[in-house]
Amino acid sequence: MESRDGVVVFLWGFLSAGAETVVARRWSIDDRASALPIERLYQNFLGDFESPRKVGARTFPARAAMPRLEALRESQLWLRSLDASSATAELARLFGPQENPKLPLSGMPFARPEYWAAFQLVGSPDE
């Protein structure tokens, strides 16, 4: 069995145990880089944000829970759009200012698909 097959079996285990949805990384990326979109995903899903957020043509008002698929998509778009100073500030907020991530923190550090496209929603896309 190849490692990709193991991921499918792992996801299937959660779904067959009753999970409606699983969000998984399709390949390995730095844990600090994956913490940013996952935190944003949960904020979106729980409606834990202070200003409106837009996904495609839809705008979600502050504190309005988003459906799972839109919550994931918004977190990916947000990660892609972070500039270096915003990314540094977000990483410092999560991990402390002394943290020295070994990530590319210039320009748009997370614009490359290896960071934002690693996440996949499997199961029900709606709340």
C-alpha cells in the first residue's frame, strides 16, 4: 500500500465512524504554515470574526458562521493574500515573537499552492 492509500483509509475511518466532514492535508507542509489557515477555517466555521468576510460573490456578516466549504475556501484565499509583514505578525501572535519560523517571509510567502492548496475537505460541504 502506498502512502496515499493510507491517507484515504485514514479519512474513510473518520467518515465511517460518523464524522460528517474531515479536513486533511494532502501533502506535508510546515506545521506553522498549516496552523494559519486551520485557525482561520475554524473562525469562519464558528462565526468567530469581527468584520465581514467575502468568498466569491457571497459576503458573510461579522459573527455569521460559514458553511464548511466556504469557510475552507476563504481561509485558503486569505492565506494566499498575506504579505510578509502580516504573515510575520500572525505567526508571532500564534507562536510568540521569539519564534523564528523557517518559512519564506518576504513578498507573499504563502501565495504558492504548496501552502494553501494542501487542504482538502472530504464529506459534507455544508453545516
